[in-house]
Amino acid sequence: MSDRPTWEYLTLTMKLNIGLLGAVKVDGDDLNRALNARGAEGWELVSAVDCNQLGGASQVLVLVLKRPR
């Protein structure tokens, strides 16, 4: 048996809001709620990536979380 931990991973996708003049906004309250809910289940955020669509404008934020198995 290995002493190294094994992980399980979860990805969450959050839709970004496009404001005036193409400004991209993240709803901080929604993001906090999602992260706190998963944190209470033992998940830890390890990465966040914006995904470009529609001519380069970010449309979604992909969150990658992990927790020990």
C-alpha cells in the first residue's frame, strides 16, 4: 500500500456575465456559495480556468476541485 494520497476530482462550470462593452463579470456571491458548499463537503479548489468562446470573449469559468479518496 502506498503512503501517497489518492485524490478524486470535480469540475464545476460557472456561466460568466457579459456586461456593457463586453466586460466579463463573475458573480462573487454565487462563486462564494458554490465554493463554500463544496468546501463543506471536503473539496478544495486547485484551479480556475476561463474558457473562451464566441470570438475570444470568456463565457464560462471552469473550477477544478479535489479531495482525498
